[in-house]
Amino acid sequence: MKIEVQIPDILKKAVGLLSENNCRAYLVGGAVLDALMRKPIKDWDVECYGLNFNSLSELLKKFGKTSLVGKAFGIIKLRAGEDEYDFSIPRRDNKIGIGHTGFSVELDPDLSIKDAARRRDLTINSIYLNLQTLEIEDPFNGVEDLKDGRIKATDPVTFIEDPLRVLRIMQILPRKGRYVDPETIDLCKSMIDEFDALPRERLFGEFSKLLNKSDGPSLGLHFLADCGWINKFPELAALRGTPQRPEQHPEGDVWRHTMIAVDNAAKLRGFIPDDWKAAYMFGMLCHDMGKPATTDPVKLTAHNHEVAGVDVANTFMHRLTNNIDLIEKTLSVVKNHRKPYILARDSSSPGAWKRLHIELPLHVAAYVTQADRSPHFANVAEEFLSETETILQKSDEFGKEKIHPALNGGYLIKKGLKPGPHFKKIISAAFEIQLDEGITDPDILYTRVENHNM
């Protein structure tokens, strides 16, 4: 099988020289999938057969700056202008410990492609493209699996050696497939005891890819439930079976609602500014985590679930990351996810809108409402709810910048006041007037506070 691929000139020249030195160069990994799916290739990963590491490194120096990003793993990074290419030597991975890092690595440029591919996680990632002939080599039928949307372990024996592969399936499934092979699900179930060996930065990386790269994250989350790994995330597991009022949520329980909301959010992600994107997606995943603890089993109400959800979401997020800015923004989405809809519904005062804007920017809050309140069958990125439109109008009215107190400590010092606890009281009182009445002149604000205190 031969395919058309636009190979950069510098890579063509490098492949030509490698071929002259009896080296076969293959494109591997996600780049091959991109080529097969006719998508632009972002990461050029090249596996080289027939040359040892030092010989390969010397040849590549002719085409740009090289660096060893992982000599133990046989990886050489080539920088040519603004472009980067990763070249590697085939290797054997031998399991010597627990977790996804417990391996010894042996470089072997004379491995067969099938033996080299056997260490790869999934059949769709075990497809090779000969960069000289542009022919596909597919020892584990990955092309057929890609066409069928099937996510399948390449080799049952090597697959279970790395527990991170379960979470890789979680984030790859909605981007590259439609379902997971039943035998692979069973393999994942058998690996659950190794979960605790995974460091949180790797957990975070896979969840980030799921939420920030896929158009339908729910598919990956449903897989997490199917293989039992969701029980390692009790804040998510508790959503399953937590009932809701059918007249308000005909879709079903809190888990089903969350799946719809997070898929909606993925479709709206492009509207969110970069500094809020990740928090928006994690926030929509976590937004109803307070419902299991607050749901009345008879009335099916969940009063103050947004407040209760803050601690639950905080625990979940700290299991994944120590990024305080991301966590605080995520918790702001959880805490305030109902407010924008309520303010729009009740035609609330400018002061109420400004106070929300301080905690959750209105140009983000609008899309929280859109994701949370839109049914799963809606064209969520084009058919906006009337409340969403109202919130966006308020965002235009108040601007996207955070509102800061017009009267501050520097002003009070200029007025001759000595710093102390009273500063906070004065600034806070002035800020309340500013928010309610729109006054931004510090002199007027100070006079108003003085007169009130008198």
C-alpha cells in the first residue's frame, strides 16, 4: 500500500543520505495516522534501521543542529531552520519494575519491524511508512483497525507492562476511533492495581489531551467507566447513578448530564481565550461534582451543589496537578456555573454582573451556560440560548478586563492616611459603591465612604 505524503525537503535529503548508508527510515506514530487521515503532519518521528546510534547522529549533523534528547532511548532531535525532526533507533523494552517507567531499554538497529512494533501500545500506532518508497508496512493490521474505528492493543503481553496505556486509550479513543476492542478492555481491567504507580503529571497529561484535543471527550470517559478505572477517580464515579429531576434533565443522571456538558464544551472551546481554555474544560467536567452529596433522594433537588462541589473538585484537581492558577480558575467555574444563567434569567443589576465578572469573566461564563444548559442534540456552537446571548451582551458592556478597585492604598497614602487595617475597610466599601453605581473617580468614592462613616 502506497500513499501520498508531502515530505519536507530537508527530510527527503536526510532520508536519501541514510539510504546510501544502508539505513531504512520509517515515519512512525501519530504522524502516520495523520498521513492516512489526510491531516497535516505535526510531529515527524522517524525510526531508523540498520545504523547504530553514533553513526546515525554523525550523518544527521550534516542537515542541521542535533541534540540527544534521550540517548538511553535512542532519540536524536534534528533542528533545521524552524523545523524539528525526531530520529530514533529501534529498541527492546524489558519490564524490570512497576509503573510506566520500570523498563530497561536495549537499542537494536537490526530488529525486524514487527518486533519493533510489538512494543507499541496500539495497532493504529504500529503502522510504519517507508520514507523512501512511501509504502505502508502494517504488521499488526492497524490500517484496518483505523478504518473500523477500533482501538486495539498491539500485543497483549507487552501492552499490560505500562498502565499509562489505559489513560492513553481514554484520550486517543475520541480522536482516532469509535470503540475499544473487548479483549483490550479486559486487559485494561487487569491493570487497575498498577494505577497507583502513575505520577500525577502523567495523569494530568492524558486528561488534558482528552479535554483539550478531542471533540467528544465523553467517549473516552465512558471507556474509563467500561474498564473500571473510573473508580480510581471517585469524584467522577460518584456522578454515575446520582438521579436528577427528569423534567429538568430528561437525559438522565448526573453522569449523563456531565457527559453532554463536556462534549458541548469541547465544541465551544474555540470561543474561550487561551488563558481560560484548560480551566473551562476541567471546570465543565467538574461542575456538578457537588450533586452526589447534596441530592435529596426523594425531591431530587441538589441545593447549593455548586458550593459543595468546590471542595470535591479541588480534591480531584490536586490529584492531577499542582498548577494553582489552573485549579483556582477551574474551581471558579464550578462555584459560579449556575450564576450567569440565573443573572440573565432574572434581569439582574449591573452590580451583580460585575461581581460575577470578577470571579468568572463573562466572556467565559457565557459558554459555561451554553455548555451546561444546551441539550445534547443542539447545534451548540451556533444556536445560542437567549441567556447566553444576554451574558455575551453584558460581556461587551463591561469589557473583558478584570474590574479593579478605582480607590487603592496608594491613593489613601497620598491623602495622608497611615497604612493599617482600616485601609482594607475603606477600599472594600469604596469598591462596593464602584460596582453598584459605576463611579470610578477615587475622590468621589473616598468622599462617599467618609460621609457614610461619619
